[in-house]
Amino acid sequence: MQGDSIHVLMIEDDLAYVRLIEELLKESSRVRFELSHVNRLSAAVQLLNTEGFDVVLLDLNLPDSWGFDTFERVHSQLPSVPVVVLTGLEDEELGIKAAQKGGYYLSKGDIAGRLLIRTIQHAIERTRLMADLETAYQKFYHLSAHLQELREEERKRIAGELHDELGGLLTTMKIEFLTTLHRLGDYQGALTELKESLTTLIDRGIDAVQRISADLRPHILDQLGLIPAIEWHLKEFQKRTGIQCHWVLCEGEIPLEKDRALAVFRIVQEALTNVARHAQASRVTVEVSRNEGAMTLKVEDNGVGFNEEKANDPHSFGLIGIQERVLYVKGQVTIKSVPQKGTTVTATIPL
Ligand SMILES: Nc1ncnc2c1ncn2[C@@H]1O[C@H](COP(=O)(O)OP(=O)(O)OP(=O)(O)O)[C@@H](O)[C@H]1O
Ligand SMILES: [Mg+2]
């Protein structure tokens, strides 16, 4: 829009109708309209690429394009320019269809100056708002992805230090201790008891360090890949919680970049943590399958379930985290829960 003038491209092969629109636009006292006109889609496509328009008024039936296809071709050519479809009475359905796909429509039958002008202004304003919304969403998406990355970096660093420093230290302690005891000889009865209790304690320390570091950042994921990591996690989960785990995991490795595999692993982890914390389930099933273009992950429990609205509660950080991660890998997720029947989290991720 330059100053107060709105640049309109009209794509219409009925010249009388073009003249009518021209007259109606002149009625506006507040805004000045500059109308360009073409009668073929091919000419419109050329013009859209070279000139800046604020809005397109479109007849769907042209000499070189017919029906809804005309809208789709114009809209895909320049999605940032609002398209107002001018429909006849017989094809108003197509106008509604255009509105569903981000367009606008006006019925040629009941067109009047003010309605036309209001529709054009509304279309321009709404398109601008949608663009702002998209920009805000993109910022949010990148910020969220960035925060996830930072968090994973931090976890990896802590896990590494725990594993290498503390784990190494405890192991050395154990070896030193056992060697010293050996040198003192078995007759030292009192030391035998000490040996047992200290060894048990140190072993527990080593286990704890390994568990915490693996939870923070499973080495197995980096070394062996997603499927072995999920299987390992399920075995650990079963051991720790006593909840019966069943799993059906596809053969072979899934071709995912490291950060995306990590995101999928975190989804499994969060879903299972929820099962342990909230579901009171006796059984959980995890399925990972893949076809040509996508992988599907399903985590299903037979627990108490919950009100599905919680998935949209801004305080459900775990469930939001699952949705965020799925968004990050450009997938789709559904969280279905039926009270007293159980919960199923299903994510589909493009490969
Ligand atoms: N598998 C499940 N079975 C039953 N209830 C669940 C399940 N998963 C989630 N919920 C319910 O949904 C709520 C939100 O889950 P969410 O993971 O977002 O948060 P949280 O687990 O309470 O906390 P955190 O932020 O630590 O994950 C839970 O408090 C619980 O009531
Ligand atoms: Mg949770």
C-alpha cells in the first residue's frame, strides 16, 4: 500500500463487470484504489511476479483456467497477497472453500460499493495480522528449539562429568580399597564386615551415578541409535517401576539426525515418566514402526487416564514439552486419554 492508495489486481474476463467494479471503487471517499486489470490467468501470474499488489479480485472461470484450480494457482503464486474470489450464485460453495484455504469471497450477486471496499480492507488487514502471527510463531518456534538445544547441551555436559569424574573416582576408590584389604589378609575379621558394607555402598554409588548420567544423556543413544536406546530405557523403566512393559520396535535403525532422534527419545521418556507418576497402570505398551516417509511412536498405558483438556493447559509442562518436541521434528501428535481406561500418546514423525 502506498500512502492511502490500495493497488488492486482484478483478474476477470467480463469487461462490463470490470467497469462496474471500477465504478464501485471510485465511490470510496476515504481510500483511493488503483485498479489494474487482466483477463487471463497467465497474464496475472506474470504481473504478480513483477508488480506489488495489495489485493487480488478473482473470477474463477477464465479463458485459461477454470474453477477452484484458479484460486489455488493464484494463491500459491503469492500467498502473502490476499485473494478475494468473486463468485456467481451457482458457485458460492467455491467461495467458502477458498475462505477455508486462506482466501476471501464475495458473491457477485449482492456486491455493493461499501461491501466491496469493506471486504478488501478486511482482507488486507487480516492477511497482515496473519503474517504477524506467523512471524511471532516462527520466533517462538526457534526460541523453543534453541532452549531445548541448550538444555540438552547442559544435560550432556553434566552427564559426562558425572560419568567420567564421579563414576571414575568411585571405581578407583573401590579398586584401591579392595587391594588394600587384600594386602592386610583375611584374618582381619573386623575389616571383613567393613569391606562388605563399604563395597555395597560404593556399588550403589556407582549404580546411581550411571543411572543419573544415563537419564540425563543416554550414551547408548549416541552410540547405538534410537531403537536400542528405547529398548534399554524400557528395560530400566520396568526394573525401576515394576510396571509390565511390552514393546514392538521396528527392525533396523531409523534414519534420523542426532537432534531429532534425541527429541523422539525424550518424548518416550516423558510419556513413560507420566505413566509412572500419574497413571497407576499395570501395563504399558510402546510401539515404534516406520514406513517409507515417516515413523510412528505409540506409548499406551492401561491406567486411570485424565481429562484430555489438560493437554492444552498451559501449566502441563510435560505434555507441552512432548508437543513442542514433536513440533521441533515437524511431526504430529495426538494425546488420547479415557478416564479409567488409559492414555495413548501417538506421534508421527516425517523421516
Ligand atoms: N499417562 C497418564 N496417565 C494419567 N494421567 C496423566 C498421564 N499423563 C499425564 N497425566 C495427567 O496430566 C497432567 C499433566 O501432565 P504433565 O506431564 O504435563 O505434567 P506433570 O507430569 O504433572 O509435571 P511435569 O511438568 O513434571 O511433567 C498430570 O499432572 C496428570 O494429571
Ligand atoms: Mg509429566
